[in-house]
Amino acid sequence: MLLSIALGLWVCSCVEPFNLNIKSDLRILTVDATITDTAEEQTITITESVNSNGSAYSQPVLKATAELIVEGAQKIAFTEKGQGVYALPSSFKLQTGVNYKLVFTKQDGTKYESEQDQVTKVPEIIGMHDEFKVQGIEIGENYYQPANYIYLDTQDPANDKNNYLWSWKLWERQNVCATCYNGRYFLTPAPARCREERNYAGQMFDYMCPGDCWDILNNKDLLVFTDIYSNGQPITNKLIAKIPYYNYTGALIEVKQQSISPAAYRYFKLLADQVQNNGSLVDTPPAALIGNVKNVSNPNEAIAGFFMVTSVRTVKYWIDRKSAQGLNINPIGLLDHPLTPEPMGNDLTRPPFAACILGLNRTPNKPNGWIN
């Protein structure tokens, strides 16, 4: 699926609110709807951002009915999965040269539909390489984090107008599986969790993982490209990612190369220019940015997000970090603070570890392509 961060116009994609300093009760429907030709389950996400008293919240749209319209006739129903997520049947496969459109209706009867889109073939990723830079990522005035720059090569097809969207996912080995603030970690009562305690107010404790565990990180920036000035030419040394020097050991990155329509390119390029050049992806952009989904009865309703169908090519690359050896540079680690384990005491029932919980951002399962 396309990055959910791309859908945040002034909306935070998480449950936690953030202050906008705007006095408004504006509500904006947000549609994350990218259907790909991969073997993964194809889903869309429909949420509604609510701005109340200067803070924005994102909440799922439940009990909607959604359909994918194929060539203006065939209807393929989505199944609700919960939390605003709707999935196509596992047997569904995208076809080249076929028009697709998204139609859905909210529980209150409001109907929405997207513009049509077609799959455009995407070339293979020919190669990837990385380069270690001591001054890799600027995080303050005259202050940098060391990082590995990740580059790719591909061959742009001749005689076609191609537009690209790149994204990545990173697996890093994690040794700390829980950090508790103002309290400690408890195994009982289930589920195991951090629990605040008056005697530990203002304190913080880290709990190690009992075995293998990996954090999963995703790109926070949008990277789009058009071949309007380089049609048919090789795309070489394209900088895709700057990966901080988290660990001495290596890391695994998965890079996705997608073909997108000219309309999708314009949308994501404008979004990237607005939010990435004005702070962060949760800053308020200077202008409203509306996608290709419309309210059938009220075309003036502002709707964020974009529906598109896209072809994807994926490559995994091992970052060995050997170039950093011998430079007397310490990794920055995955924690945002120094390691602070709970002090050992006389209570032998205290848990020494916290479980590595499988989720969107963490896994105890060894990633395919990981090198020990």
C-alpha cells in the first residue's frame, strides 16, 4: 500500500492528537487506496480527520460498502476488516490496459467515487549499492548523523512517458522490547505491559528482548520522479534512502519502485513540495491538496488521498555497514535515550525481559534476506 504519510494534509495518521492552533471543527475524509500487482492482500483505508479545539484526530470510517469497478461494468466488493480497512478478495489480480475505479458509500448513505486509473508497467530495478557518509543526515545546525546512502539503477523505457514513486522498508535488529515511564513492566495480569507506580514517578526503565527481534521502519519522505526530460535513458545512482547508522551490524532494506499515472505524479509531487519543504509531513501545508476521489452529490467536499492502481518492482538489499568500521564512530542506536535497565533487587519475581510483540513496526520473525 502507498504510504499513509502521503495522506496527511494537515492530518496526523496516528491516534494521538497534535496541536494545529486552528479554531475549527473541519472534518476531512481521507482515502488511502493504492491497488498493486503484488501477491499481497490488496486493501484500502478510509478514515476521517477531525479538527476539534485546535487538535486533529484521525478516526476510521466503519461499516462503509466499497466496490472496485472494472471497465465501468464489473463490480468487485471489498470486505471490511476493521479500523477503516477494506480488502479485495484474495483471487483478485490487476490487469494491464484495464480501467479501474473505486466507489464506496458511507453508513449515512453518502456516496463517493474516484476517477479511473490504469496500470502502467514498471521496469525492473537493475542494481543497488550504498555509500557510508560520516556527515550523512543533518539534524541541526552543524550537527550530523552518520548514515548509509542507498542508491538504485533502472532503465527507463523508451517511447513511453513514465512516472515513478519510490518507497522503502527497513529491518533493524532491536535489543530493547519495552521502555516504561513512571513505572515498571509486569507480566501479570495479562496482557504484559508497563504499569505506572507512584514510587517510580519520573523514572524510566528499559527491558531487553528475550530473543531475536527486529524493528521495522518506513520512509517518511515522498520520492517521485518523471522521465519528461530523460525518456528512455538509464536512471543511475538514484538516491533512494538515507539510513542512519543505528547498529554496528548490518540491516536489511526493501525498496519498492512503482509506476504511477501523470495525475498521481502531480498530486504526490505537489504534496511532497508542500510538506517536505515546509517542515515535516505533519505540518500544515500552505494550500489545500485534494485527490481524485469525489463526493457524488457534493463535488465541493474536500477529500484527501488518492486512488490509483500501480505496478511494483521490489528488491531487498543488505547494508553490511563495513565501510564504517575503523572510523571510530559509534552507532546512534534505535533508542532515543541511553539504555536504562531496571536495577536488580531482592524481588526475584521481576521480569528480566519484555516480549517482542509482532506488529506493523516490530517482528520476532527473521526477515527473508536477513544475514546473520
